[in-house]
Amino acid sequence: MPITAERKLEITKSLKRCSDETVAAALRFEESRNQDELPAIIHGVLERDAANPKPEGVAAATDEARLIEDIGMDSFGMIEVVMTAEEVLGITVANQEMNDIRTLGQLKTFLRTKLTA
């Protein structure tokens, strides 16, 4: 389904300071709802919102990477990630749902589950 100009602007605004690749993946996702686009979106948002980014960056992170210790996220950054996911992916996330998410793989699985609910 084609994206309206208004929705495209909303997505682009939500992903400000993210890479062009992240924005492009989010726009493709919006049109296709193809979950194969999620890793690029997630990585891009984490890269943008990491408070203490590691030298190797999010791009090198595996699904076993811990969000805080290995990627450099903090609680404020995780709030930003949740808010961006809600705006870009069109989901609703309750704060307590994020309490047990510790790794990149858990975050990906959680978001995929929310999208299919």
C-alpha cells in the first residue's frame, strides 16, 4: 500500500538523526509490512539512541549482544527506542513489557511478536 505524504513525514521525523538506510527501511516496511526490514530499523534506532556507544557500533552486534553492557544503551535511550517503535511501527508498548528485554535478539523477537499480535 503506498505511503501518504503525511505518513512519510511522520516516519522521517520520528527517525531524525538516523541514517538514510534506516529511514529507507522504515518506509519500505510501512509499504510492505515485511518484517525483514526490522533489523535495519532496530539497528539504526539503537545506534542513534545509545548513550555510551561502543567503538564497534551496533552494526557489529549479534542477537546475543546485551543492550546496556554491549551496545551502550541506558534507560533514557530505551525509552526513546520504545517511543520510536510505537511511532514508526504502529504498535503500543507498555513500560513493563520492556522490563525483561536484555539482548538485541530479545528486542527483535519482542517487536516481531507485537507486530503479529
